[in-house]
Amino acid sequence: MKTINNKHRILILGASGFIGQALYKELCGYFNTYGTYCVDNKAFSKNQHYFQYNMEEDDIFEILEIVKPTIIISAVRGNFSAQVIAHHHIAEYVVANNSKFIFLSSANVFDAYSKFPSYEDDKTLSHSMYGHFKIKIENMLLRLPKRNYAIIRLPMVFGAQSPRIQEIKFFLKEKSPIEVFPNLIMNVTTDTKVTQQIHYIINQKKSGIFHLGSTDLVHHDDFFKEIIASLGVINPVFKQVFTSNDDRYLAVLSKTNTLPKNLELLSHDILTELEV
Ligand SMILES: NC(=O)c1ccc[n+]([C@@H]2O[C@H](COP(=O)([O-])OP(=O)(O)OC[C@H]3O[C@@H](n4cnc5c(N)ncnc54)[C@H](OP(=O)(O)O)[C@@H]3O)[C@@H](O)[C@H]2O)c1
């Protein structure tokens, strides 16, 4: 039987989203776990552990005061300036209360480097708005004492309920072409693996920068074709998109802040998980 560990009160921002919801399910049986949602939702409004929060209108301090979290996980999307202000407030709370801030970042913090995969201590550089924004929040966290933060850099996250898989299924149903990027070399992961890895990081009081992706690399087009085959579909239509003449890497590999072997994954494991 699971027993709730009262040592931690966890607040997940974006607990109604794809990864946030998976994290809530993974952690709520073990810790006092709370979450936020933004868009009106009957099921969440009835759950006393969920708070409605719109970062463009509400002050996160109010929820922090009520929940008094020892760990805050940021799994939100939304307006970049509003996110910067909210994350700044959380950083202040974290230092004042000696708690921990777990921030879901992205492989895009390296999207200006295309020649190699990236490791934890590599310098970040991005050419995209999204990557720039993630770097800004990362830099805010990097100024905190190391014990107070964990930066989780994620590649594309797949899962049966992931928006990506839902979109692929929708295009297949509509017989619309599915875009693939033959020059893109990446690593990948699943919501189930990411949530187990974050659970481990919490239990073991780990901090710093983590690269949570498969240990192997895949070509975007090959991987999407394999996913579609694993869904049992034959003769799908693809649209090949070439963004450069050369191969381009968007991959976050781990060298210094590794997790135990049983928490690693290979891209093939994702296909097995998605198989019909
Ligand atoms: N999914 C991936 O492949 C991937 C890869 C790399 C990094 N990440 C990062 O992981 C995090 C979670 O991604 P996801 O794919 O799970 O996102 P998602 O499914 O789109 O969920 C986004 C969450 O943010 C909430 N939200 C949206 N606008 C908001 C606002 N104005 N105020 C407050 N909350 C708001 C949503 O609430 P509602 O549900 O109520 O709208 C939802 O809970 C993001 O930071 C993303 O950058 C994801």
C-alpha cells in the first residue's frame, strides 16, 4: 500500500496539460500534490487539489500562500512575458522558503547549434523565440543556489495521449499528409519515462541540469514512419520538409548528471509503448 510522504507539498503549474497531468498522476499517490489549470473545466473545479490560474491575470503568490509548496514544478505554456513574471515570483518564493523549483525546459535552448547533440554543461544558444524564452527562465534559475533548482531539458515527448500522437491520428483519419523532417536528427522520450525520472529526482533530492531524452538518436522521418507503422497503419501520406541541405541535430544527451540505467530509455521503447 502506498503511504503519502508528508515531507513534501508539490505544486504543479499546468497540471491540466499533457505532461503536467501525467506528473500529477505519478506523484499524487506519494506526496501532497496540487496543480493548476487555466481553461474552465468541471472535473478540475471539483478537485480541491486543483486551482484555476491564468498567469496573465492572476498572481501566483496567492496560490503559493495557500499551498505552501516545498517543490514547484513548472509545466505551463502561454504568453512569454507573463511566464517570465510568474517564474520570477516563484524564484523569489523558492529562495525565501528554501524550497525547490523544477522547470521543464526544452532541447530548443540549443537550436542555434546544428552540428552536434548537446550536453548538460554546453552553452545555450537559440535562434527561436521559444528557445530564447526558455534560456531566459533557465538563466533566472541558474542564479539561485543549486540545491533550489532542477532544470529539465526535454526533447519531443510522445505518449498515447500526447498532442503529437493525437495529431498524427487525426491526419491519418483525414488522409492528410504528415510532415516529416528528413534532415532532423533528434532524441525523443515519453511522458511515462519523464514522470518516473522526475519522481526519482525528487526522492533523491537531485538538483542541477538534467537532459532527459532517449540515449540513442533518430532521424525525424524514420521515427515518425515507425510510429505510424506501430499504430498499424499502412500506406500513410508524408510531406517531406527540408529546412537545410545538411543534417541538423536537436538532441539533448546526458554526460554529467546521469540517472540510473533502469530510468534510461531507447527510442524503440516508445514504439513498444505506443503499439496497438
Ligand atoms: N510536449 C513536449 O513535447 C515538450 C517538449 C519539450 C518541452 N516541453 C515543455 O513542457 C511543458 C509542458 O508542455 P505540454 O506539452 O505538457 O503543454 P500543454 O499540454 O500545452 O499544457 C500547457 C499547460 O499550461 C496551461 N496554461 C496555458 N496557458 C496558461 C495561462 N495563460 N495561464 C496559466 N496556465 C496556462 C494549460 O492549462 P489549460 O489546460 O487549462 O489550457 C496546461 O495546463 C512546457 O513548458 C513545454 O515547453 C514540452
